[in-house]
Amino acid sequence: MTSHPSSPIPVLRENLSIGSR
């Protein structure tokens, strides 16, 4: 999973999209 310290919110969105798949 990608973890961006500068923008953790977009990462969470990506995780949600991956989890929904």
C-alpha cells in the first residue's frame, strides 16, 4: 500500500477503493 506523509487522505481513499474491489 502506498503511504504518502504529505497527503494521507488520498491514500485512505485509494485503500478504500482497493478494499472495495
